[in-house]
Amino acid sequence: MRQSAKPLLKAPSDYQAFRISPDDSNRLVIVYDEIGAGVPFITCVEIFDVGGRTPPNAHREAFEQFFVLAGEGVAICGDERVELRPGGCLVVPPGVTHVVENTGPSRLYTLTTMIPDEDFGHLIRSGTPDALDDDDLAVLAGVPETHRRPAS
């Protein structure tokens, strides 16, 4: 693993989205990972289409954190169901099967971090590249919803 001697900085124009499988209902935008930045974790923005969801999954060693940037949804973690709203943060411990689902009328955006990354960056990068639209770029740039252009 490569260690950086200086701080790492990216802008929204640096990001690329991927779908792990072409039919997936969510896209992942890698912010930092071992492959691209030499860090021992992965941070990405997950973009869930309306009605989109992750497949049920669990991690051997990794803690996974979901910080909600915009939108709303639910997470089912083992036998528990939790509501996801902007500013909320969920941490899923290793070994817990979980699903995150967009239940709102617009996209759900989460800042997702896994420590360690358990090769999640490799999995994402082996998927299908996808585009980011103006709504995605506005969320990535931190533009408040009240200042975004209305959808056409």
C-alpha cells in the first residue's frame, strides 16, 4: 500500500460513478480507496435511484458507515429496521447482514466508508462506468437543495 506524503484533495469534477452490475439500482462514486490513493479504507458516495437498494450483504472484518447526505431510506441490519434521513449516520459492524433501500421520492445519497475496505474498491472499479448528472454533481458539491435547479 502506498502512503501519501501530502494531503489528498479532490473536487466533484474528479469523480467517476460505477455500477457494480449493469442492472444495479445504485451507483458508487469512489472518493478515496487503496487503488487510487493508497489509503487503508474506502470512502465513496452511494447514489440510490428511487426504489433502489443494495443486495443483502455482510463483511468479514469491515465496519461500514453510511452518512446520509440527501434523500431518505431505510436500512435493515439483521433483525433491526432503521430510518435514514439527512445528517443521520449508521454504522454496521462486521458480520451483520444488511440492506439499504431508498424509500423516498428522490435519490438517496450516502457517504459510505468501509474500514478495512475488503477489496470493495476492486469490486466497484471492475463494474460498469456510469455518468453523473447535474443533481449528482450538486450533491457532491454540497449545494443545498434549496439552491438546486428544479427538475425539468
